[in-house]
Amino acid sequence: MHRTFGGPAVLELEQVPDPEPGPGEVRVRVHAAALNPVDWKIFSGTAAATSRGLEPPLGVGNDIAGVVDAVGEGVPDLAVGDRVFGSARTRAMQDRTIVDPAVERLARIPDGLDDVRASALVVAGRTAWAGVEQLHLERGETLLVNGAAGGVGVLAVQLASHRGIRVLGTASERNHDRLRVLGAEPVAYGEGLVDRLRALGGVDAVFETHGTAGIDAGIALGVPVARMVGIATKGHAGVAGVATDLAVTGALDELAALAADGTLDVPIAGTVPLEDAADAYRVLMGGHVHGKLVVDLLAG
């Protein structure tokens, strides 16, 4: 938790009584909690916190996976012992957390999917899914994923490729082999990007996951604004953001099924025990993390 806004140094461990679920709520014994950039933007006190009306003291994180261990009155679809994953905004990194399934989406974890990978699918997976859906891609079209080696990008590449979409993915040279395995044709970042894309036949749509270079390239190649979406691009060139509502809707069931049967590879950069969460956020804030960092609450 944190009692003030600030960097990872404000995060602290605290012993508190186990919370009890009220009507319509369940309590989840959290086994794994995946880190996201929005987490540190919240505990640092940026607009990610103020726009949501969040003020310390607060817990940390959003993405959880674990087991339901208590159920309040009026919860018809979940029972003690169910393996679940989903959202618990500012309440993820704690041994037990309360979730209202009518407000924050919880889905069952299928056989074949472990808790660490399940937790890594929540924000990144739903964002990748929503962006691909929003573009209304048709089999045989070409999609540019800018930032294809990032947490959202690697999933967007696979989801689009699985649908028969040709994917061009920008990434640094060291990630090109990895992108080929995932189904993308890698393209180098930087000066000359438009020419490289034009030489590959151009693109029909753009999913911008990092910065604005993909959008600018799309405009230069004549891609309609309506066929581009972006993450945290602040409406650059009038391009819409990815319209995912993490509190209500998503495709967790579909994502989990694809991950469980091996269709969707969920890259994990590493796991750490809860006491090392602050250090993990420092790594995440430094950038260039390939795959998800996950806090393992069963470790230590």
C-alpha cells in the first residue's frame, strides 16, 4: 500500500485483518498479480489517479489471479474453490482481496493455464483484444503494430495473426526473431520507417501501442484515421484510443482459452515475491521490459 503519492519508495507492506465479502462480493486468495504501467502512474499521483478520484491511502495494482475463498450473499455464479482472474483496481497486491463481480470482471481460469500467465492477461490482454476488435480487420488485410514487442503488442500480434491478418510489427533488432515466431513480419524502428513499410506493400490499419510513430507512418501511407487506434496517444491526429472498459467488459474467457491451448503465448519477463514489488516497479518504470513482470504472492 502507499500513504502518499510518489515513486516506488512510498510502497510499504502492512499487516491488516482479512477483509470479509459483503452481499454480491467474493474474496479472492491472490496467487499472482501482474504489473502494469498504469499501476505506477496511479501511486505516483498522475492523472491516472486524479482522473479516477483516487487518493492515498491506497493499495496497489489491478491484475489478479487466484482462488475464491469466501462468497457473500447473492453471488450465483462463483463458489469457494473456483480459480479466477480479473481486475481489482488498487487492491491486487494483497493476500486476500474483495471483488464485486458485477463491477469488476472476474473469469474462471481454465485447465492448462497457470496463475502467473492468467494474471498477465487482464489489462494487456483486454487492451490488445479491444484494439484488434475495434479495427474490424478482415482476413488478408495488413496491420501495422507499432511497439510489437511490448506487453500489449506481443498479444495484439498474435490475436491478429490468429484471425488471418498479415502483421507488420515494429521492434528493435534484438526482438525480430521473437516476432517472427509470434507471426509478425518485423520492421525496424526509426528513420525510413515509411519507406520500409511502403516496400512491404503498405498497411491497411494501425495499432499504435507505443508513442505516435505508427500513426504518423499510417497517415503518410494513406491509412484512414478511422482505421487506426492508439494507446495513450492523447488523440494524436484525431486517432481514437482503445475503447476498453476494464471495469465491465472484455474478453477474458476467450483470451484464457487461447492461452490454455497454446494458441496465445503470454511472455513472462519474471516473477518476484511481494516484498520485492517496489523493485519490480522500478524495473518496469525504466522501460524495455519484454514480457510481463508478475508478483508471486505464494513465494517467500
